[in-house]
Amino acid sequence: MLIERRNGSVEPDYFQFYLRTRPGEHTADDVTDAGYEAHLEATSAGFVYVGTLKKYSATPLTVEVHDTEPEPPGDDWQHVAEVSLMGDGVIEVLSWPAEAALSVASPVGPQRLRVMWAGLDDDDPSAEHLEVQLWPAPLTEPKVLRWWSSWTLPPPSGTAPDGRRQIEGQVEVARYLQAGFRRVPISFAMTPSVPGPPLVGGPSGCCIGIWGDPRDGTWWADGYSVRRVLRAATEDEVRNLIRAAQPVAAGLVDRRPDPRWTAMLLKIGLTEAGSGG
């Protein structure tokens, strides 16, 4: 039986927002590649990552609390996934990074959370909207009940469509970049309708940043295709991407001294400050 239903909205960014039952346990950094692909993951007993098609702007959201498992989702819902979590009497909806958008009284103890997506399309503005259902239930494994076709992905590959090397997957890319890479001090003016310049290695995807490896002098384009990917890039490709970019704010520039990195930036026409050298 339905106990409570609340309508509201949430402001996602970086294609995500969160649900939390235990304040203080913000574990968004613990999302796995499997969680990103399912667009839902409980990263701790009381914190849930929810992925969205929207990157910006208010997204309609309904939260329902039931005393038992609700009816199966209707055909209008394009993607449906479930996770388990522990409740403490209130569930909060958090816009990115952690701003409270909505709170609803919820069960205490183990419970099941179902998230349903609809309006998933490429229209601008997007019609994406979500419904969250919550009910008491034993803790069980996460499950995707229904996949939206565009979120059903092929296995990760170490090779881009044109044959160049790539690292694929949000977690794998982050792990790779921690091994001594330096970010080129530029940014792209991205909007919902223009997410970024085309990603090298084609045929689709957008670039969100450029990295270099001072250890071997290689360049890498960071972006999104079917997943987040890091692709090897040539100096000429990097120069072309820089023409579509602007310098980052001074406070975001990596100031660690490294003459190898300085030399790499000068070869593509930049200094550490991001201006032409």
C-alpha cells in the first residue's frame, strides 16, 4: 500500500544526483563502473548514486514510500533498477554535489529502492523524469529490471574505433590518470546542446579535457563515448582541440614543477598558465 507520495525536482550535474538515509556518509567517489552503467548504485549502507541523461537543469522527481513491494513498473518507464539500503526514518534527495532538494519519511531498517526513468531522449530541453519507490525488504543484490537501449553497452575495449589505444570506463580512467598524468590547463565551454568538441578516435563522443604524461611525452584526450574513455592523441590533434578551448582559472592550474611537462606544453603552444607560449 502507498504510504506517502511527494513530487518535486532535483538538480543533477555531472549526470548524477544522490539519495541518502544517513547524513554524513557521502560516498559518491565509490561508484563502480557497473554502478555507472546501471545508473544506480548503493555505495554505502545509506548512500545511493543515481545517474541521469541530463547534465544540467531541474529534473522532475517523485518519491513514493510503500509498506510492501509496489506493482511492477508500467511500460512507460524506459529504465528501471533496484538496490538495497538501510533506512533511518528519512530519505533525502540531494542535488549535486550535496544540496538537499527533498526529504521524505521512510522505513527504518533494511529496505529496497527502485528508481524508474522516462523521457529519455535527445530532445532539448530534455523530458527526463524519474520516480523513486521505497519499501521495507531484506537486503539483496542490485538488479536492473529493464534496460534502456542506449544504456545497454558493449564490453569495454582497449582499442578505439580507429585502432588507437584507449582506456575505457569511469573507474579505469580515474585509476590510470592517478599514475602521474598532468592536465592541460584549458577547459571547454560545454552546454547541454554542445557538450564539447568531438572526441578523437571517432566516430562519436565528446572531449572534456586533455592530459599529458611527462614520463613518456604522450598525449591523451579525455571524454565520453559510450563510456568515459581516455584515448591516445597526437600533438596535432591536441593543438586542434586547444583552438576550441579557453584557459582555466589560475587556481586550477597544476603548479608542481616538472621541466618535462613545461617542455610538453611549449611544444603545443601553451605555458602552465594556459596562455600561448
